[in-house]
Amino acid sequence: MSKHSEHGSTKSYVVGFILSLIFTLVPYYLVVNMTLAGTTLWVAILGIAVLQMAIQLLFFLHLGRGPKPLYNIVFFFATAGVIVITVGASLFIMNNLYRNMSPEESTRRLAQKENIAQIGGEETGACAQNKNSYIITIQDGMADPNLVEAERCDTLTFFNKDSETRVIRFGVYPAQESYGGEFEVVLDDARPETITLNQEGEFMFYDERDLGVSGSFNVE
Amino acid sequence: MSEHHKVDKSHEAAVTDRIMFGFLVYLMTDLLMFAVLFATYAVLRNNTLGGPGGAELFSPQLALTGTLLLLTSSFTCGIGMIGAREGRRNKVLAWFGITFLLGLAFLGLELYEFAEFIHEGHTMTTNAFLSSFFTLVGTHGLHIFSGLVWLGILMAYVVKRGLTSTMVRKLALMSLFWHFLDIVWIFIFTFVYLGAFV
């Protein structure tokens, strides 16, 4: 048995080094050149980082090679499990906490629901009186009209005429932005849901479960 | 005589296994600490209190340069380790010397970046994003610093006492530590620096 089999040869280091360089430059150019965007880019660069780690573990640390005790590997993977739980659960909990308890969002939601125009002398953006009403009808997987031009304090009603439940989110898929403090509008079978247009700007919406349903509304 | 020698060898191998396992336990707990810092950064990275975020502050070129320096140092460290196993003292000193210089350059780059941020008024106390950034990247930098001190001491010992088997074992632990820091940095580079521009 060659003495290099356990600790790696110069060749294995050179191969590992070249692969590492490639897996460093590829994500760099993906990000700098904006070849991809959003979630796709995230998945790509994080996937490459994991590959990079695998390369270094195999070529630089020679994981799993040579007669090393089994408990080393077992301990390594146990730690990986703990890390996944720690990081994943932290993100999950904090994201929920933010969406449900963020003072900005809940104040805005409350102000709209209870019609509070001012808090501590600052405008909340809530509309005391609603003006025009617009209706977007969702039928056969299409939103009609898919563009609404409205003014502030108009109302917008989503009317779901299909039998499936729809979850309308704001932004462009897969974003989950909020509008007027709401993150989603749930439309049950044949039930309308109305929101007050209290935030100015151009907004997009989509059905989280059926991406064919999408559109936008502009509030002046 | 040969019987005695054999027993001695297997005893030494068992000691090495134990030391390696102990060091692995240390590395994994260290990794857990980094995981917690990563989670903290992931949660707080958008809490800039209206100030500039990562996309405005970070320079991707600087981060790439640092990554290439550290990656190369990990490679030279591996080559130095081959030299150590072959018992070639000068090869060890040359390659670990290069590793040391590359690590030093990396640390210099990181301190330069930190100094720039602080000079522009983006300090650790500015907002939650910067607190978590400085803690995560600073902790890694502190590890690099400790690694450099450790490597410097080991090289001084190699010069003074030559490549004994204990020395080779110590160098092996050191190189394990260095590769570990390289892997942690890959995730900082990807998640913190590149991630800021996604």
C-alpha cells in the first residue's frame, strides 16, 4: 500500500485546487454578470458552495480515505445534522416572528382595520373613507382585468369564481412582499375579498398555487 | 527488537487516532459556533436601520481576492504536509512559509476592509446587520490570526528541532485547522459577500 493513499498525493491537491478555483470563479461571475436572479441564483451559488466544500473534504482533507475509525465520520455527520437544525430552525422561527410580529407590519394592518388615521401625530396611511371600487375577477385560472389603475383609498376586490382556494401574494413570484400590512389574501371558493389601497406605487400580485393567475395594480 | 518496534508503532497510531478525534471534536464545536453566527447573520442581514446594506458596502473584487489567497494557502499547506510526511524539512519550511504569507495577506485584506468601513462610519454598533457581519467575519479573522501564530511557532520548532514524528503530527493538526478555516470562508464568501448582490 502506497503511503499516499491515506494522506493524498500532490496530484490530488493540484486537482482539488483547480476544481476549487473553478467553483470559486463560477459563482462570482454568476453574481457579477447577473446571469441569473433571485431564488435561482441563490440555489446556484449555495449549491456550488456545497460542492466546493465536498471537493475540499475529498481532495484536501481526504475524508473517508484510509483506515480511520468509523466514529470520526459518524461524529462529522451528527454535527452536520445539528447545524442544519440550528440554522434552519433559526431562520424558520425568526421569519415567522417577523411576519407576525414586526411592529411596522402589524401597526399598518391594525391602523387599516380599525381606521386609525394618525398615531402619535404621524399618518398611518389608513384611509378614513373609501372612494372607487375595483374588482378583479379570477375565473378559469385567469385574472380579469390584469391591470388596475387606481387612486389611493380606492378599494380592490378579488373575486374567485373558480372552485379551488387561491392564495394571492404580492410581488413577483417567489417574493412575499406585503401590501398594507397583509402578506396574503386567501380566497375561498366563490368568495370575494376586499383590500383598501392605502399604499402608493406599482404592485404585482400572483396566486401562490397557480402562477397563471397574476396581474398588477397601480395606486396613485 | 522488531516485535518491540511493531508494538510501539501501533501504540503511536492509536495515540494519533485519539488526538485526531479530539481535534475533530474541537473543529466540530467550532463549526457549530460558526453555524450560529451564520444563522444570526441570515436573520439580521436586512436590518440596516435605513443605512446602506451589503450590496452598497461590499466589494466583490476584494472578497474574490481574499478567497483566492486563502484557497491558494490551503493548497500550499497541503503540499507542505506532503513534504512533512516525506521528511523533507526544506520543502516543509518553503511551502508552509508561503502558506503563512498568503494567510497574512488575507488577514491584511480583511483588516483593510474593516478599517474602510469604520472610517466611513459603518461600525459594529451602527445597526444589527453590521453587528452580525463584524462578528461573523471578525471571528473567522481571529481564527486566521490564531492559525498564523500557531503556524509560526510550529515552523520555528521545525527549524530548531527538525521533523520529528510528533512534529509531523502537530503540522497535520495545523493543516486540518487551516483547511477547516478555508471551508468556513467559502460559505462566508458565498453567503455574505456574493449573497449581498443577489
